[in-house]
Amino acid sequence: MQKMIKNLRTCATALCIGLVTATATYAQEWPTKPIRIVVPAPPGGISDAVARLLAEHLQNDLKQPVIVDNKPGGSAVIAERAVMNAPADWHTLMVAPSSIWTDFPLTVKTPFDVQKTFTYVSDVASMVHLLVANPSFPPNKLQEVLDYSRQSKEPVNIANLSPGTRSDMLGELLSEKSGRKITPVPYKGSAPAIVDLMGNQVQMTFEVVTNAAPLIKAGKIKAIGVVSPTRSRLLPDVPSFSEQNMPDFVLPDASVGLFALSATPPAVMQKVRQEMEKITRSPKFQAQLKGQGFDAPQQSTQQELQTKMLATVEQNRKILSKLKVAGN
């Protein structure tokens, strides 16, 4: 009996060693087939542009085709499902705003736990939001917006984008600061909101600098302030909210990043992280990002990145709690 138990233990040990060796070998060889990057947005959007730029570099470095697969809708759930239902060979990744991990879970009900199912592997691009308005809207500064909204006999509206987005949260926060004198108007995306903003159907919206800068420079919309501790390099003349005495109205810069299933074997995950670090540090990649209106991500360890993500979740939780109380 003891001999049988000993033999079983020997077999179990050999099996474990074999599995570890096989996983390590697989990670060393990964990728062995084309990589698929799922994007929860249609072609032409911010996440799509970042994904296609990243795909170009991954393809050159890893010597495998990299395919961008757009799966818009459902507050990113459609894209997330596509990754979850892909073959378990770890060749399917996702490029999406970090908000699907830090913001959406607090405001959007999903059939699974996004924060447990997905790991945020790396920032790919960084960008800031700013408050923009129709050129005919009288206020030009943040405090003027609040004062005008409280005194105006005409309704003042702000376009809010899809539930759970940073724009949605910022719009609700601005409405709360005005004493609910600014009315959020829901939109399904940035494009229709900007069209209505230029047509003066709504007076304001929060938009990423990447999208807003060309329209501001063309005089089609105007900037009120940047939701960041510092000014944007794309709009150096636009003051930040901190400069306008609103330091409590500053959220971490938005980012687009690479996600992988949390169940990905550690050795494969480590290889993906190493590849992302190599790409995001590349001067060529950083120059291409800036050329498209993005900022290069700050370099950080995985622990630092996780700490930042969790801190953002907690900050969002406090904001939402405050908004809920204000709305009662």
C-alpha cells in the first residue's frame, strides 16, 4: 500500500513538472498563430486607432499577423464576451479604455465580474478630457459656467456619453456642482454628441483632447478647461481645472490599454508584458502616438499599474457615492 502511495506521489510530481515545463515551453514559443485584438468600438475611434498602431508593432516584433476585430456595443460586454469565448490558446487580447475596468463596473451591470475576468496588462496611450462648449455659449471659464447655469432662465444642457464612461461621470459631477441646474442629456457616443454640440442642441460636453483639439482650432467648438492637474500639450492655452480653483474636480488621465484574460498562464502573461514594455518605450511608437494626438503612457511596474487602477476605482466610488447622495 505504501509503495502504491509512493508511486502515485511520484507520478503526480512528474505530472506537475511536465505541466510546468510544457507551459514554460509554450510561453517561450508564443505566439504560434495570428494574434487577435478585440476592440469594443467601431473603426475610426480612439481605441481602434490605438489598437491598429499597436498591432503594427506587435506584428513586426512577434513575426505573426495581428488582426484587429471591432466588436462595439453593450458597454464593452460584446467585446469582452468575444475574448472570453475565444479558444483558450491565449492568442486573443483586447485593447480598450481603462474605464471598462475602473469605471464601468461601478455603473454598468454585467453578467460577469470584469475586474476578476480581465487583467489590465499595460497602458498603451494616455489622454485627458476637457470641457468644451458651443461657441455661442456665453461662459468662457469654469466658474462662469456654474454661475451662468444657476442664473439662466433658459435650460443649460450637457451631453453625457454612454453610461459608465468618464464623460458620463464628469457630466454628472458638473451637474451636481451646479446644483442640478445643468441637465445631462444621454448620447450613445461621442460623434452624435459633438454634432449636436456644434448645432447648439446641447451647450457642453466632456471630450478627450485628441478628438476636440482639431474642432477647437477650427472654431467649431470652444474649450472651457482641461480636467487634469496640468495643461494639455495639444492645447497649451487652455487652463486646467486646477488652475481654475477646482482641484477636487480632477480625475486621473484617461488611458487606452491592453487587456488579457486573468486566466492566462503567468509565463505567457509575462511575455506579453515584456513585449508591451518594449513597444511603449520605443521612440518610434511614442512619436507615432503623439502624431495621432495621444500621449505616451508613463512607464510603471505591474504593481504600480495595479495600484493606480485600484486608486482610480476608489476615487470613482467616492464620486458616485457623492452624486447618489446629491441626487436624493
